[in-house]
Amino acid sequence: MKFGGSCLAGSLHRVAGVIKEESGNKILVLSALPGVTDILHDMAKSWSGEEIPVLEEVHVKCAKESITDENVRKKTIRELRGKIALLGKTLEHGKSAKGGEYVIAFGERLSVKILEGVLLSVGLNAVSFDADDLGVITSGGFGNSESLLEKTGDNLRTLLPLIKEGKIPIITGYFGRDENGVTTTFGRGGSDYSATAIAYALDAETVEIWKDVNGFMSADPKIVKDATPLERLSYEEASELAYFGAKVLHPRAIEPAMRKNIPITIKDIGEPENPGTVIDGSSTSDGLIKSISLKRGLAIVKLCSLGMAYRPTYAMAFNTLSPMGINVYAISTSQANFAMVIHEEEANRAAGALKNAVEVEKIDVMKGVGMVCVVGSGMGSRVGVAASVFDVVREAGINVEMISEGASDAALNFVIKRGFEESAVKALHDALIRGGLDGR
Ligand code: ASP
Ligand code: MG
């Protein structure tokens, strides 16, 4: 069971409640308290010392409100103060002693202590662990590590005898250590990924990911008022949605679960009786198109040069962008043009580097675009889906700047200008999800 920061707002009684309800053997994975990782990110950049009392106040307040047993509460608060003082010392000595990621990963080291106190108070035999000490092994690379799943599994098996004795391990999400012992994180929102990596490592039967939203929806409810919750998704559908803009889940969290066919359920802490969204290997039947997502803030970077397709231009472009940590979301090619979709804020940096590395006549940058992604398993092999999608876009009077289709059987996506993004999502949702693909 993984609990996100949004579940940890106020007191932890709701979290303790759903943990108590769950009778099976379990491992808990926790994010930092809400807002704490943001503070730590700022501290890692520039440290003034003023943040230490803020962190102390946030955590001590949460412990006071959440831990009912007085002795446990006092002990936990002492431990929290000790850990926060240690963080201050590390920063005073220059964070390079431990690396910046050691600092930004600190919120989870504190939140697990509070939950441990809460559960001990209600008679549950909880014991907290820091993922780097425990041996969640990462590939290294700051802010975008992967988990080395087999190595993590070898280390985490030490937990099994504890669980048999009835103990409940609570593990910090978000980070682990690389093979040199350096703490590295899985990127923002990475505790989801920690949870599925740990589930893989220990062959869990199922993973529950607790949030403050009712799972995946048929569209972002901020854009589409009548968007509906989705009770089932395949692994592929959920990964495409998470990759192309749905903020419900860390985009890589599906992978470890999918490799061992472990179902993931997204649950809402505010409404625990709701079924949430179940993500598993079964293909889902209710309607072909499940959801429309939107990824904003993108740019198209286009290399232009006659006959470019006959030279190793694409290879050179990727070899330039990859070491810069720039992800390419879609490509489109012709004999004289090579267009790539990347994050808008990386566009100038990318274009500059490409100009030096690749011989082309011209590089165009179109900022201010977004990517709409239509998701549903099986759509790639059904006649007329693309026609239906682009009919809707045409009726809405929207020009399509670029299209990516056919790579996944579960997703079709296209790029349009900002300003048209929300109307495209609304029109597609109305026609293809509310109306149904066949109802058009
Ligand atoms: N605390 C980290 C973050 O805010 C990890 C997580 O919440 O999953 O990004
Ligand atoms: Mg978080």
C-alpha cells in the first residue's frame, strides 16, 4: 500500500484507518508530507538555514495531531528533531558531502517515522526503513533513476521473516541508492514507482496506490466537467495516459508491475469505499476509447535539409539530445525534414546544440503547442478510428501540426497549438467517449 503526500495532509488517521482495514500481509510505502519535497528542492539549490525551523514545525505538528499514544508521540518528536538537526548539519558542511539528492529525499525519511508512531499507537507492529539503507538499488543518474529490480529483490527479501512475524514494514518512497551507495531519486512523484518496484522485488499479490483522486478519469475533470472515473485500464492504456499528461500516476510506475503481472489499484483516500481504477493485464471491453489526455507546454523542433533522410541525421540528433537529458515525445520524418516534439523549456537549448552537432540548412522551433492523446486498447487495429478522431478535430476547426500513430495499439496522439487544446479535448470526449465511437 502506497500513500501519496496528498493523503498525509492534516492528521494521518484516514491512512491508519485504511491500513487497519486491510487484513493481509502488507508493506507500506510513503511519500513526504505535502509541500515538503518542494521546500527541500529549494534548500538543495540555495540554503539559508531558515527552512530548518519550518520543516520542524510541519513535522512536529503532524506528529502531535496524528500520534495518540503520549510516550510514542514524545519519542517520535525527539527522533524527528534529531533527524532534522542532522539535515541542517549536512547542509552546513556543504551538501556535496552527501550529494543534492540526499537532501531532496529527506521528506520521506521524516514521514515514515510519523506513520510508524501512528501505527504503534493503535497497536500495529510497524517498523520504518529508509530505502537506501534497506537496499532499494537504483541505476544512478540524478532525478531520473530506474530501479534495478532483481538486485532490489535480493536485498528486500530480508523483510520476509519480519512480515511473517506480523510486522508491518514502512519504506520511504522516492529514492534508493545506486551501486556506489549514492542516494538517487526516481524523479518527482517517484514514490508510485518505488511502490511497484518493491512489489516486483517481493512478488506482491497486488499494489494499492492511495491518492486524493478517484483514480484515472475519461479526461481531466478540470477541462471536461462530465469526465467519468475509469474502473479498469490495461497496463498499456495506463502507461500511455501517464506518459502523455495524466497526472494520476508516475509515468514509469506501471513497468515493474506489468513485468510480473501484478495488478495496481488506484484508490481515493477521501472515498475508500469507491472501487478506484484497477490496472492489470486483461484487455478491457467497455468502449474502445477510454480516455483523452493532454500534455501541455511542448514545442516542435524541426531540422530541414534536402535529402537529409539519406544521411545519418536522425542518429546524430538523438545522440545530441540524449546526453542532455532531453526526452523526445514524438517524431515525424520526410526526406528533407525531421520534426521532434520536446518540452518547450528545453527547445532553445536543444536547437542550439543541434545547430552545432548536425549539418542542416535550417532549424525551426515552434513553441506553444500541446499533445492530445486518445487512448484505448485495440484502436490501432480497428478501421476508422483515426478518421473518427480527425473528423472531430476538423469539425472543431482545429489545425493538426503533427501526428503520431501506429507505434502503440492503444494510443494515437497529435500536436495542436495552445489555445485550441481544451476545446479539442472537450470535443473528442463529447463525440468519442460520451457518444461512443460507433454512435457517431
Ligand atoms: N515526495 C516526492 C515528490 O513530491 C515523491 C512523491 O511524492 O512521490 O515528488
Ligand atoms: Mg508528492
